Amino acid sequence: MLTQIFEQSLEQFFQREAQNILSGVSERNLCSRLAIPLETITHQNGLSTYYADTEYNRKQNGRVKTMLDDDMQVINITCDLILHSRGEVMARDNLIAIEMKKSERPEEEKASDRARLRTLTKASFDDVWSFDGQTHPEHVCGYEVGYFIELDKDNNYYSVQQFQNGQFISEFKGSFGL
């Protein structure tokens, strides 16, 4: 169901925001515009306790969200757009994590976003944290699915990479605004 929700949201986003994308507005603006159909379609599919939040960086007790990098260092994390229950649904809090980049951005930034999605979609990280549905994990994890969206406004083109369980799963591509 989450894949269907995401794909419907993305379709509406491209229908409504093609001119916005082509004008070169910021990724933050574009993510906030994608959040609108994402939350609406999520609610229409019976998941009314979930929120689509851009640049959300808080976890339990108002603390800043963190994750562990490959060197086991704690780093603060802010994902471009997430679909989550804000901690209200313990058994299934984190549904979708989305990172978005324009095609002209440096490849290092894109690689960093993909690495973040791999980490966010893991159920655990070398047994350092766990998500048991009863207590919040110390570090962010457990997103059911992650998407990396790359937008190429010069060619009216996009690609989407899907991540689950810490792994790249698939990719699809298309055009918008033609």
C-alpha cells in the first residue's frame, strides 16, 4: 500500500508542480509541495494518524533525531520529507523517508542522501539499536520504505530509487511537464 500511496502522490505532485520545478525553486519548497498530496492520499487510504513532514528533526521528548554513521559516530539527521506518526503509533511509527535532489547537485550530496535512506530503512544497525514496536529506538531507523527522487528540470525528467531494509530495491524514471 505504501508504494501505491507514494506513486499516486508523486503523480499528483508532477501534475500540479511541473511549472514550479521548471522555474528552479528550492528542494525544500518542492518537498513541501509533495507533502500535501502524500498526507492527503495517506489519510484517504485509512492511515489518518500519519503526518507528512518536511525537514522534521525531532524524536521522543523533543530531542534532535540522530543516527549512526558507518564509523559508529552519532550524527544529527534531518530527512527532506518523512511520513510518520510523530511517535503516536508505536508499533508502526515510521513509514516513508524521502530525499530529493536536483540533477545539477554534486554527486557526493546524492550519494549521502542514498546512504541516509539505506540507514533509515534498516530495522537495526549492527544490533546497536532496535525497533521492537514497544519503545522508541535511540537512533532513527525502521522506515518501511525510502525514496530518492532526482529532478532534471532541463530535460523534464525524473528518476526515483526505492530503498527497503537498508538496500536499494528498484528504480523507475519518467518525464513531467510536457
